[in-house]
Amino acid sequence: MARPGTSPRVHHPLFARFYARFSAAAETRGGLGALRTELLAGLSGRIVEIGAGNGLNFAHYPAGVTEVLAVEPETRLRRLAEEAARRAPVPVTVVPNTAEALPVPDGSFDAAVASLVLCTVRDVPVVLGELRRVLRPGGELRFFEHGLADTPGLARVQRGLDRTVWPLLFGGCHTSRAPLAAIGAAGFELVSFRSFDVPEQGPRLPSSPCVLGTARR
């Protein structure tokens, strides 16, 4: 059953302003728009998206999607997501809940989308448990996340930043989480994924190592 409607306050006004500007520019110059299209390709039916941010995924949902429930707890980003929802090619409803307590019954969605959000949630296992709960048997989890580097040097840098300034500067983001391991530990079956850097050219940043793929409940 749905968890009680507990929605801790999430308020990152400075980061929200920065993210709204940076993410819009990254859609074309950073190639994120193409990655969002790849992430969502072939989806159909009812979708739940957590950490929807300013709603940049909405324009990329394919026509087979009948409904998107988009969860975004940060006030400013949620207002921008609501504006994006009005322009979306599929029906999108934006709600203020957190991903740790989704306000929907068990097994009520065909697919879930986690896009650059597992780095910021308070409790990754709880969030993934909620996504597994609300998916129907055989439902898909589509994920596009950044995480722990595969080189010892950058991994050490990531861990150091996560203990100090990075979460403070970037709205609670952590660079050294391991999304693939967490998804598997939550009971999902990994179907396919690919690893890459963003940006693909240029310096390798603490947030560069990314993974995009599909898992199944």
C-alpha cells in the first residue's frame, strides 16, 4: 500500500536557480537531450518519474505514454516542472512528494524513471524500494545516473568532495554513489546498461561517470 504522505521540506533556492540555467544549456551543448530521448524510448502506459527537476524529460516521452506522475519536492524546480508539464506531448501531473514516500498504491505503474536523482535522495535503498513497490510485476525502471568513477584517482577525489563541499554546493548531490549496485541490491534485474562520460570530450569531472539503462521488477 501507499506510504503515509510524509514529505520532508526540500529547499535549495540557490542551487535550483543554477540548475535551471545550467541544465537548459546542457540539453544541446552537453548532449543531454539526446540521452533523455534514449532513456525514455519505447515507454508506454503509466509512468512515475522521481526527482523531475525542472521537467526537462517531459518533452521526450513517447506517444505511447498515457500518464506521467512526476515527483519533485524542491519548490522552485517544481514550479518550472509544472510549466514544462503544460507543454508536454503526454499528460503530466507534478506533485510535491519526495521519492522516499510515493503517494500511490502498490503495482500501479508500468514503468519508473530515475534521471540524475539517486545522487541527491536522502536514502537510496528506501527510494528504490518505493519504486519497486509501485511498479507492476515485470515493470521497468529506466535510469540515467552519474556515480562512482572506475579509476582509483577520480574515485578518491569524489569521496573527498562528498565528505566536504560538493553536497553543500550542489543541492545535496553526492558523486561517489554506485547506482548499478544499489539497483541490483534493491531486487531489480538489470536488463541492459551502458557506461559513458558526460561530457564525452573534455576534462573528466567528478560528476562525469554516468550509466544509462533498464532494470526490471
